[in-house]
Amino acid sequence: MIEDTFTIANKNFKSRLIVGTGKYKTFEDTANAVKASGADIVTVAIRRVNILDKGQPLLMDYLDPKSITYLPNTAGCYTSDEALRTLRLAREIGGWRLVKLEVLGDKKTLYPNMIETIKSTEVLVKEGFEVMAYCTDDPILTKKLEDVGACSIMPLGAPIGSGLGIQNKTNISLIKEQSSVPVIVDAGVGTASDATIAMELGCDGVLINTAIAEAKNPVMMAEAMKYAVLAGRKAFRAGRMKKRQYASASSPKKDLI
Amino acid sequence: MNNLNVAKIQLNGNAYEIKHGTNLDDLVNRLKLHKNKVAIEVNGEIVEKNKYPSLVLNKNDKVEIVHFIGGG
């Protein structure tokens, strides 16, 4: 069987599930869920250090960036300038070049501002960043992102944190079909079957945060997502049966008593 | 400490007092941070870690120190 490798920006990863590290109650909960998910990549945000609360534990104390790939994001940025500033700082923390760009356009829907996203990608690529770009599920705009050098296209399945599942399967399929870089569904997954659907559509991976962090049992949901992604990927590779209008008996008619 | 030896800077959006002659290494140590876990901007410019010892802060400097936190 041909090996099923998952490569982003020339780096191989084992798991096709990327998990976010936000919304957990404690760093311990975060670390346990990440472990159960089997993810090789975690997204992280960049924020001010709390100078009044010296010596507090840090995310890095619980998730070792040497054993798991940190993917710094630009969550909360609404302009290209803010996003660029954030990622340049992220790179300075420890040499991170692989980043997740998200430039938002609206506070209520957290919908991506594609004009600013494309503009930022262009600049970041020139500065040597490997840009995974959170984007709308518009095939024309994702093509444009690829043209300016994004190393991965990350269309939303539904608004961030909504848990509504993959809303536009047709567009996600179109994007996957035309893209020569990995397509990762980012945002909108609510439960395991949503992750499986994304993978069955042929996507290269799924990024999940809220669906795990807000589950009643995040560790168990993290594990469910791990299997959901594996199942969806395998089903895609296996090639599903053709759909029929009418039944087709599974037991032979011959020698019926 | 006499006032002449003290300078006020803006640290992460708040007023913060430092001794004259404080460099970025001193500041990081005083805040009990690890320089390999943070990035620092002074007056809008990112400072490379190897320049921390030589960058002495001045009155009214705007300093931002950031790190990684949980995010999606």
C-alpha cells in the first residue's frame, strides 16, 4: 500500500488532525486533550505577558515546542499590519516560520477578510514565512492565496466556534480538487462526524479547537476526533461505493429456499 | 531609590518604573521571564535576543513583551 504522508511546507506529519489550545480551563487540561488527540501540530496565540503576575506557569511548560509543532496564529487581528506584527513577534520568540494567518473581517461572524489575508500572505512569504491561511470557502480566492505562495489553504467549514459542521461541501470539494497545496478545514467542526466528512471530501487535514475544548469530556472528544479523522481519511482513500437510487440485495438470490 | 535614578517606561500598556541603565536582559530577569519564551518590541521595533544586553531603556520607551498562550 502506498504510504499516506501528510506534508506541509516540506515537513512530514503523522496526524492529519491539528488542534487549537484555546478555551481550556487549565494548561493541564490542554495538555491532556492534545495528547489524546494525537496531534503533531497545535495552534497558539501571541499575547502580552502578564507583568503583574510574575512566575506564572506558561503554555510552553505543558506543551513542549520541541516535541510538538507550535503553529502561531494571528487570532484577533483585523488588519494586515496587526497580523504581520504578531507573526514577526512569534518568529522572534523562537524562530517559528510556519504560521497560521487569520485576518478577520467581522467581530460577530469572525469571517476572514480575504483582501487583507491575501495581502498579508504575499508579504509574509517574501519574508520567508510558511503561511497556512485561514480563508473563506471561495475557490477563486483560495486559488489567489495559493498563487501568492500560501503553503496551505484553510477554508472554514462554518464560523469559528460555531460547531455547525461543514456547511458547503461542494465548495470544499472544489477547493480541494483545484489546490496543489494541502487543504485543511479550519473552523466549524462540532463533533466527530463533521471531521470525518471533511476528510471524506478529500481534505488533507482538519483543525479543531472548540469542539474538543467545549465538549463535556474534552479528552474523550479529542480521542474521538483522532479516530474520526483517521476514519474519514481511510474512507476517502478506499474510494466509496457509487450511490444508487434503489436497493441492491447483499445476499445472493441463487439457491434461495 | 532616589527619583533621579528612576525612569518611567510604558510596559505592555502600563506605566512601569525602571532603574536608569536597565537593559532588556535586566528587565526580563526582573520580571522572572525566560528570554527564549518571549519576544520584545521597543518603540514598535522587534529586538533580537542577542541585542538584549546592549539595549538600554530610556524614559518613555514603549516596551511590549509577548509570549505564546492557548489559542485556536
